[in-house]
Amino acid sequence: MEFSPELRAGVLAGDITVSYRLWKRLQVKVGGRYAIGGGFIEIDSIDLVPFGTVTALDVRRSGELDRESLRRRAAHAGPIDDDTMVYRIAFHVSRHT
């Protein structure tokens, strides 16, 4: 899983624990461990949800200031409206090597 450079430190610090992705097909799996910069994350859960269901808490967990910032970041793969289905991916920093 890739993260924008400005988000990587937050991911590795454990401050960012959720990501929303507009993928045509799933690219990670629950329990999978993925390299991020100098560390790893492990996927806890994956849900396919309408973008309109993103909560304020998940906006903060994704490292964004507001829902529109999250929408713009996730929209690199195409436009996102409130009915657009996106993957909600919850993860944690994996401490084992």
C-alpha cells in the first residue's frame, strides 16, 4: 500500500490508522503485512462503503483535516461523490520484523 510522502510519518507513528481507496479491485488483504517507508503496516479490516458514510473520526484517523480533503486525496483514481463506493482499510503499525 502506498501513502503520500506527507502522510508516511503519521502512518509509521501509528497516528494514521485508516485509509480510503478508490480501487477497481482490492489490492490488499486482511492480515496482510505491507512495507511502508522504514516500517510495516498490517491490515485489520477492509469494508466497501459509500463515501458519504465516512465519519469525522475516520477523517481524523486518515490524517486529513476534513472530509473534502480526504475526498480530493482519494479521487486521484477518479471522481468521488457521496454514493461512490470506496474501500475503508483499517490498519496498525506492525512491530514484528
